[in-house]
Amino acid sequence: MPIKSHTLPHTFKNPALLEAALLHPSRRKGKHASMFERLEFLGDRVLGLIMAEWLYEQHPEAREGEMAKQHAQLVNRDVCAAVAQALALDQHLVVAKSERKGTFSATVLADAAEAFIAAVYLDAGLTTTTALVRQLWAPHMQPQPATVADPKSALQELAQSRGLPLPTYKVVGQTGPAHNPEFIIEVSLPGCAPVQATGKNKREAQKVAARGLFDALIK
């Protein structure tokens, strides 16, 4: 057995499923070579369903196109590979010697993550798998731009989730007559290009600037 089940966030009733999910096709022969791919196929579909339901719940006002865009981002190769690494699957995946050349590619890791999800699903069902996937993908779940009612709060929460300090706002200009001025506000975060916006008052300009930086960060 390449990995102890107790080191993972799920204890398998059927350890053979975990073993199958971690045994790369390069180490299998004949009819057994397809088991990993079968799990990968199933895991991809299970993950897609769980993410679709989660986005539907999280963003009741979002349009189909907006949810589809974020869904694609959440189930893409790089995110799945990051989850595989968080689970340390890269340390326990069994491959042929010819395949183990330093670090695994993102594609191999993403496939392993999907196979692992399928193994959990077959072992414990959809409810358990849903809870596990939401736990593992929580760091990658972000608000939809179109559903943000308070851009300043949303930007602050996003910054904190990424370990960044609070956004800073400053007035960088003012236009228009004295009786009807427009303020130019700049919002900035370390490592990010600052965003400027104009508003009839400072609060309005701050909200527009915050929305601009928020949208830029989640692209």
C-alpha cells in the first residue's frame, strides 16, 4: 500500500480504491491499466457536479455564463494539481521509473486528484465526497464579480484570504467646479497594479476603484 489512509482527510473502508487511485497506468499492464483512467473519468464528472451545485448555491444572482466561467477555473488542471499537492498525492503516486523524473507534471497531478475524488465517491458516496471537495477547494473559491454588492468589503476579504494587508485608498486628484467636484481615488495592494476611479464623492469613487481592483485580482 503506497500511502496510509489515516494521513488523508478520508479513511477508506475499501483501501483497494485508494491504491487504484494512486497506481499510475505506467505501472499497470493489460486490463488493469485502465483502472486509473476509469477513476479519473468518474472523478472528473463527480467534481464537475459538486462544483456546479456549489456555485449555484453561492451565487444566487449570477448568470449562467458567469458561473460557467468560474466553474472552468475551479476544475482546471492547475487547481486540481494544487489540490493533489495539498493532499501529498505527489509523494505517494506510484509510477514507472521512466515517469519519475523530478517533479510530476500538472497533468499527472490533476489526473491523480480526480482519481482520488472518484475513489472517495465509490467508497463513501456523494455527501461525504461533497464535503471533502468543498473543504479542499475552499481556498480556490472566489466571489463572482457580478454578485458583489459591497466592493470594498469584497476586496478586503479577498486580500485577507491571500495573506495581503488591507487595501489603501488615497485621493490623487479632483476635477470639476468647487460646487460640484469629482474625486479621483486610487486603491492599491502590495504586488498589484493600483486602480484609479472617479466619483461624485469619495465614497462612490472608492467603491468603483475597489470593484476595479477586485475584478483584476480574480481574473
